[in-house]
Amino acid sequence: MAEYLVLIYGDESAMDEAAPAEMAKMMEGHRQFGQKYAAALRGGNALQASATATTIRSDGVGGSTITDGAFAETKEALGGYYLLEAPDLDVAIAMAKEIPAPNGGVEVRPIRPID
Amino acid sequence: MDASVEAAVADAHRREWAYVLAATVRVTGDIDLAEECVQDAYARALTTWPVQGVPSRPGAWLTTVARRRAIDMLRRRTTHDRVVPALAGFDDADHEPADHGGVIADDRLRLIFTCCHPALAPESQVALTLRLICGLTTSEVARMFLVPEATMAARITRAKKKIATARIPYRVPGPDELPDRIDAVLTVVHLVFTTGHTAPQGAELVRTDLVERALHLARMLRSLLPDEPDVAGLLALILLTDARLPARTAEDGTLALLADQDRSRWDADKIAEGLRLVREALERRPPGRFALMAAIAAVHAEAPTWSATDWAELVGLYDLLVTIWPSPVVSLNRAVAIGLAEGPEAGLAALDALAGEPQLAAYGYLASARADFLRRLGRVDEAADAYRQALAVTENAVEAGFLSARLAEADHDLRSAP
């Protein structure tokens, strides 16, 4: 078994403008996903908008600088994640395909075990 | 060394590499280790076969030797050595790959589906397929794609690392995924073929090394997936297209277009085999992408001359193809067929509808097709311009030579015009 972090990316402005019915449909999608794969899910959360993010970068001389905003400014921002367990990438991809990501998509990253 | 033994080893390398490697991966659960053991087995064959004679089943002999070596090396390995995780998809208990039901799983198929997994970049899929399925060395693959060996080595290493760490499984996909995954495999083989058939760069029009590898891969797939119409379609497409090879270049090395080819020089055996396969591929409704492309090649193969080609049939086939495989290049070929079925005016109109396609901007065929229709309409001035545009984007020396000759004709017509 291996663990995968599934990062959910989407266009935040499209999300802001989404009709209540669309939002409800997406939330229902997540609820169903959580229920169907309860046994494989190791965690997951939705994130607040990237406008609330704070980035801390090492300045290379022992200190750090703090700035407003996400680490990388992109049109499609990280909006949530799931941590899931799967025997292989095909199974992880099959699960990830069912995650609602109407204005973007998801990225599947294997967790690197540290021993 | 006895030349016949050397030839037998080379032949076993070409025919059996995938079989031996795939069977060995089953023992090691690790592609790198399996490759090393298989290379050892071929080296052993070179020293053993001259003494003991060539075995009646070379593939079985090589597999036994490679597997024995693998078991030996695995025993000597401590758990500490195992930095790379084992390939995913094995049942841990006995290293028996766990496939979904319903598909006959040859080990070679598992290896092919792993190499052509959509989670790998297309260029990595091609590189892995040539290296692991065809048994080419990294430097041979690098030469085929005209990239430095170090670049190709890094590409292959990165892809293998992803297979292991992201756990891309060593498995034949289940029935739900199978059609898409077969299409991915066929796409890789088709890419190897097209890269060889019209070499994108360089002095020669055709790279026979790549064409032969593509044909070998398509035949292997055909034997492993005999009931898949699109596999039959791809093999037919390769055979029917490659059958024209002897007529594609004139003796002085210049390009002969389909229109001007001496059809008696086409390979009749390849055409006969291709036509049989096309009929089989078209039995599935609706026909798939490769079946349709093969049917298009079949229309040309069956036409006794260029002027006797059934252009209306071709337009119909392109219409079907463009609905299942919408691509600017397919639309371009469709436009050319329309021009030949209904006249240069109609063809030019269909071509001009594609003028804004960004994908065609760097593609010389749009400009050269326009040039050809313009020339037929007597618009020599515009034809010359279009030939110049086509010349500006082609990187193949033989194609460039052809276009220059046409441009010279157009310029000559222009000067001699009243």
C-alpha cells in the first residue's frame, strides 16, 4: 500500500461567481466521495481562498521574509486536498477522477515515506 | 566466433528481448535488475551457444538463465540494498501479477502497458518502449530521436523512477480502462512509425530503423491482442503506408509524391496483408481511429493510378475520421481530398478555412497544398508565394528539394507569362 496526496486546483474567480446550486452540487460530490472511499481516506480538507495565504520565504542568510499571498501566483489555485491510501497509481487515479474539480483539476502526488 | 551463432544471438535479441525481459521482471519485481540479468543472459549466450549449439527454443533458454541470475542476485541482496520500491501490481506472496479478470495476460503485455502508461510523458513512453520492449540501448534510442545520449539517459532514468515511486502498476488494465490504454499503446507505436516514415529532420526521407521497429511492435501487439480491431488497423496502416516506400524516392533521391509514384514498385505482399487486416479492422462499428486511417491508406493502395483514385470515398472516410479524431492535420488532409474530388476551387476554400489553425502554422503541408491548388487554377504568383512559405518551415532536406523544384517551375511560368 502507498499513500497519495491529491491536490485540488481550481479557478477561484469562477468559484466566487458559482451559483448556489452549483456549489451545493460540488459539496454533495465531496460528501459522496468521502462516503464511497471512507476506507481509503486518510484525511482531507477544503482551504480558504488563496487571498488569505501568507508566504514565508527563507532569505538565505538565516532569516525569512513574510509576504501576503500564495507561494506561486497561478490562475488555478490550490483549494483543497485529500490524503488517500491505494495499492498503486491506477487505483489512486481512479479515485481522484471522482473528486469534484469543476473549474480546474487535481494533481496526484505519491507520499515519500521517511524512515 | 561462428557467424551463424552470432546471427542466432542477434535474431534472439530482436525477437525475444521483450519476452525474456518481461518474464524476468516477474521474478525481480524491479525493471533495472531484470534488465541487468537479461543483458547477462545474452552475453552468456554468446559464449555458450558456440560450444553447446543454439538451443531449439532460444527465448526459453535465455529466460531460464536470466531468471536464475535474478534469483541469485536477489538472494545476495540484503534488505538494506532495496532502496527502490518493488514494482506495484504484484501479489506480495508469490510475485504473481494480479490482473483483472477476462484478459489473457502475457507478461509482455504487462510490460507494454507499463511503458505506455498515460502518467508518463509521451516522449518517455516512446523511449521506454524502444528500450524495454525492443531492447535498444540508450545510445541507440538517442540516435533515433537525434538527442544527446545524456538527455535520453536522463529521460529513461526519470521515467523508471516514476514507475517505481508513484507505483505505476505492472499489469494489464481492467476492461473499463482497456480501450483507452490500448489507444495509448497504439499511439506510441504510431509515433515511432511516423517519426521514421517522414523523418522530421535530417538528410534522409525515411528512417528505416524506426519503421522496422514500429512494424515489429505492431506485429507483437497483433499476436498479443488478436481480437482488437484497432490493433489490426494500426498494423494495416503501417503495412499499407510502408508498402509505398520503394516508390517514394526517385533514384536521384528526390521525393516522389503519391501522385507521381510508380505504383508497380509498391510492395504487393505488404499491400495484400494490409488489405486483409483493414477489412477485419472495419468490422467493428463505429470503426476506430487507426481502422479509419488504414482504410484511407487502403483506398490509395487499391487505386491503379492517381487519377483513378476514389476521392469521394476518401472524403467520406475523412469526414468520419474528423468526427472521432478532430485534429487540424486530419482537416487538412480532408481539404486536400475535397480539392481532388470536387476541383481545386473547392479544395482551396476548404484549406482557407484552416488558415487560422495555430497547429498548422509551422506545418509545411498546408502551404504546399495551397500552392498546388493555386498552380492548378493558374494563380502562379500566389502559388510561388505559398511554395516559399512551405520551404521556410520544412526541415527535411528531401522535402525541401522537392519544394524548391516546384518553386522554380512556378517562377519560370511567371517569367514566361505574357
